[in-house]
Amino acid sequence: MDSKPSQELKLREGAWLVEVSLDEASIARGSPDIDHEREVAIFDLLENNQFDLVDKPAGPYVLQLSMAEDRLVFSVSSRDAEPLAAHMLSLTPFRRIVKDYFLVCESYFDAIKTAPPSRIEAIDMGRKALHDEGSRLLMERLEGKITVDFDTARRLFTLICALHWKG
């Protein structure tokens, strides 16, 4: 997990995450299924990512996610635990996309039981479109603070969905 990711963006050496954790004091544990989804999202994120702090020392980085005042806090430090940056991200712009994403996912899981393949594919295309929309929004909201490639934004958006308060 500590290997350098492929370079789609022009990022500095060390522009990736080597550890991601959730602040248990501010992000409540979920059901076993929700906790598993969070663990999978973190694993996927660490497997391959491009993540660089703008105007801060180069990584590799350690990311801790927490909640403060209905905002997602990206606390980034060096591998040696030196704090480098903390960015707060309002989740309000994501609410509609996440809500729609969950609804489409629910439809998808219902459809795979009985619907014809064409219906399942159509629902899955809608799911992917919403995921892409959330990923682009995340990249926009992080612009000027944290640079990520689209695949990393997709994985972070998956984690944001897994963190969402319901389940």
C-alpha cells in the first residue's frame, strides 16, 4: 500500500495517502454492515490514490476524517504525525446527491432480484452517473486545498456515502 500510484495528474513525489482513519469521537460507529462498508471504502482508497496538499509540504500523507458542526474535517498530517492541514467541508451540497444515490442503490438491489438485465443496467448507469456527479462536486469543493484525481475523488465520495448518518 505504500507504493507510488500511477501519475495521471502532475503531482509531487509522495502525493498519496498511506493511512486513513475515522475519528470515533465525532463519527458514530454504525451497524456491522455500515462499519464493513466504511472499512472497504478505506481499503479501496488506500489501494490506489492521488492526494496532494496545495501549498503544503509533500506527502505521503495520513488522513483523519472527523465531523465538526455538520462539516467533514480532513485533518492531514505527515507520516511522522506532523499536522499539515485541516480543511472543513460542508456536507450540505452533497445531501441531494447522496440521498439520490442511496435511493438508486436501493432500486438496484431490489432490481437484481427480479428485473431483466436491461433494467438492471439502466439503474446501474444512473447510479454511476450520480457517483460521478458527487465525485466532481468533491473535487470542486477541495479545489485550491487538496488535489485529487477523479478515481481518488470517487473513492472519497464512496467513503462520504458510507459515513452518512443513516444506513
